[in-house]
Amino acid sequence: MISAVVSPAVVRRAEQWFVRQGAPTMIEGYGFRSHVLPRMLPALTFVAVGSLAWLVLLRSTGLSKWVLLGVIVAVVVSAWILLSVFVRRLPSFSRQTTVVLLVAYAAMPVIVPLLQYVVNDDIITPGADPHDWWVVPLWFVAFFGLAFVATMLATTYGLGALLKAAIRHVIADLRNSVHLLGRALPPMLFVTLFLFFTGELWQAMNQLRWPRVSLIVLMFVAITVLAAAARLRDEIGRVEQDLRPEVLAVACKGTPLAGIELAEPLPPKRLNGRQLRNLLVMLAIRQLVQAAVIGLALFAFFVLLGLIVVTPAIAEQWIGAPANMSVFPGVPSAMLRNATLFAAFGSMYFSVTSMSDTEHRQRFFAPVLEKVERTLEVRAVYLEVRGRVRV
């Protein structure tokens, strides 16, 4: 029970707080037409205007091209800012407005190539044969479709706000990574150090191309995300059972719900699938940013070790043929790929260890989890307040 009267403005500010925290799905009644599409409008406008501006740049040459490019960038950025302010004040779009916006955007893959044909008397599409006329609209449909899906997912789960928060924590992650490397690097090197000097691995890395190495790195990323998802489900169950008034009062400090006094504990609040995915994205991004910082340190370590120990002659002896050189003089490509492989493995190892090992969890994973816990606790108060206020 809430012991004070709360205005609808407090509820709206609390919903804006969820958006800034990268957890917009915690808003009650969160939907595509009411919340997602209005916030997608600046990005969709950027894609549409940018594609039309590209047609003008194709016909421009010399200094005028760069001047025109600067004007276009200034106009697009100004439009982005104005639309962002507009949609921030507009709670939702009507059904008619939604239909008009979606139809207008869906027509862009047809409008852009037609305008290009009018302007240039031909359609220029990278990698397309002029006789294959059907490739052009297919290419534009794919481009605008991917842009729409990517924007929708990023808006739905607040990726922009999460990335901003992750960047703010990079310095803290670097400081934490020093402690983590000092604890976990020695046992990991005991297992991997001799593998780094294995001739068979150098032979494989000499022939393996970067796209395949990227797939291996993505596999390690997937394992990290799956581990975070498993841990998240356990933690959500624990947090939702601890909704005492004193705990919620601490969580709401610094939020629009600060000062809300509760007379009794709140019942557990269930989460739907989209909200669970939002929390998973929140946790995964923080873990992946921390893993990236650790991976960069490991990559630098293995490259430095390779430069000291592995000369081009030794690399050629291990590989059994002249080593393929990278863009850096005197540095074999196999060395960089080996360093990338072990850095990705080490990042995954550190991330999983920080979530499972008791000591590492307290030092490195607990701060990451606190944001998820606080979001759930503020959501419980928000739902209680919203249920008693007409918004």
C-alpha cells in the first residue's frame, strides 16, 4: 500500500527512466505502435533521407560534392534531433499515422531506384549487371528491410542506451580487468601457452581465413551469452522474492519514484518473454564489453609474446612453407589469428568464471547484476504506483 498520492507525471517520468536505462520493455502496455515506432522515426527518416541524398551525390563532382555532403549531413542531423524531441513529447501514434508511416517507408525501395533512373538515366547498383533489372529492386528491398528490422530490435530493447552505459563503464572495466587478469591469467596460460607454440596450430592458422576465424569468435560470444542467460534466470527468481519496502526504497533513490513509501512488501511481479530478453540483452552487453576489454589485453599479450619468440624463420619452419604475411611488416598472419583465437577463448573463460566462481562473482559480476536487480525493484514500485494512478 502506498502512503502518499502520486501524480500521473511521476509515472511518465518513471517510464522515461526505464528508456534511459535501456529497459523500455518494463513499461506497462509497451507495444509497437505506442512506444517502438515513435522512437524508430528518427532512424527511419535518416535511412530514407540518406538514401535520397545518395542519388544527388552520384551526380556531383569536385568540391561541390563535399560541400553538398556537409549540407546533407547537417540537415539529416538536425532532422534527427527535431524528430527525437517531437516523439519524446508524443506518447503514441494513431492507427492512421502508423499506416501512413509504414506505407511511406515500404515505398522507399521503389521510389529510390525510380528517382535514380530519372536522375542518372540508369540505375547504379554495386555488383549488379545492368541487364538484370530485377536485382536492383531486390537489393533496395533487402537494404531497407534490414534497416527496419535492425532499428526495430535496437529500439525495442534499448540497445542505444545500453551501449552508452557500456561505454561509460569501459574505464571501470579496464580497472577491474587488471585484477581479473592477475587472478585468472596464470592458470589459463598454463593450459594455452604451449598450444600457442604448436606447429599444427600455426599451419591451420596460416591457411584459415579471417571470416572463419570470425565464426570461431562468434561461437565463443554465443557461449558467453548462453551462460549469462542461464545465470540471469536464477538471479531473477531470487530478486523478485525480495521486494521489501526498505529494499525498494534504496532502489528508487535517484529515480522519479524516490520518496515513495510502501507500508508492506510487494508481491512478486511476473515478466513476459520480451522483458526477459531485454534483461538478457542488458546483462549480455555488459558482459561482452567486459570480455572485449579483457580480450584486447590478451590479444596484445600473445602478439607481444609472438614478436619476441617467433621469428619469420621459426614460423616458416613450423608451417612447413613460407608464412603468409599480414599488412604489418614482418608479422605473420598466423600469429595474429592465433592471438585472436586465444584472446576470444580467454574472454569467454573470464566471463564464465566471473559468473560461476564465488570470489570472482563477488568482485566482477555483482556490479553488473546490480543494475538488473535495481531495474526489477524499480519496476515493482512502478507497477504498484501505476495501478493506483489514472494515466
